Amino acid sequence: MDIILEAAVMESTDAELYAREAALFDKKLIGGDRIADTFQRFAAEERAHLDVLFGMGAQRELAGLAREPLPPSDSLQGSLKTHADRELTSIRFYEGFLRSPLEPRDRLLVKGILCEEREHLASVLEHLKGIKEGRG
């Protein structure tokens, strides 16, 4: 699988998972609207990353690719751990992507995606820390 298509698959999967879990935790948790808002924002950002990757040529290939969606977690802590792992994987992936030959415009776009993935990881880890400290 080519690197742009691989990135598009990751972004699409993450966007779908964040969106499903936002709806789940908004209904399931008291005060779940806060995490739901964060997850909805992350889903929108992951979709924006996907749009960037489509502009780099991934759209046609992604349309025909069969993908199995990740199941949402039934616990907030489990969900956050999954997202932390996925965001860390994305960060490592984009760091590697930047070592490949890229047009200057594409390099700048990938750096922007990488920056947002780092922000997602920091936010997810902050929520996990809050759970461990009892501030939910």
C-alpha cells in the first residue's frame, strides 16, 4: 500500500471511531458532553486530514478499499487508551512520512497533520490523567 493511501486509511478509521464514540459517551456518561465535544472536534480534524490526503492523490484508491471499522470501547478509559495508541502510531507514521521525498507544499501539509496528531495525543493523555486522579 502506498504511503499516502496508508495515511488516508488511518485518518478515515480514526475519524469514524472518534465520531461513533462521541455519540456514545455523550449519552452514556454524566458530563459526557465534554469528552463528546473533544471527540467530535478530533473527528472533524481527522476528516480534514483525510481531505488533505485526497488532495495528494489518495481518493480513488481509498474509495475501493475494504476496511473494517474499529469497534468503539464501552469504557472511557479503554477508549482513551486506544486513541492514545492510535495517535502515537500516527505520529510515528507521519514522522517517517516526512523522511520520504515530498513536494514542499505536501511537506508543509504533512507537518500540519503531524502537529494536530500531537495535540490529539496530548489531550487524550490529559483526559486519562484526569481519570486516574479522579477528576473524570
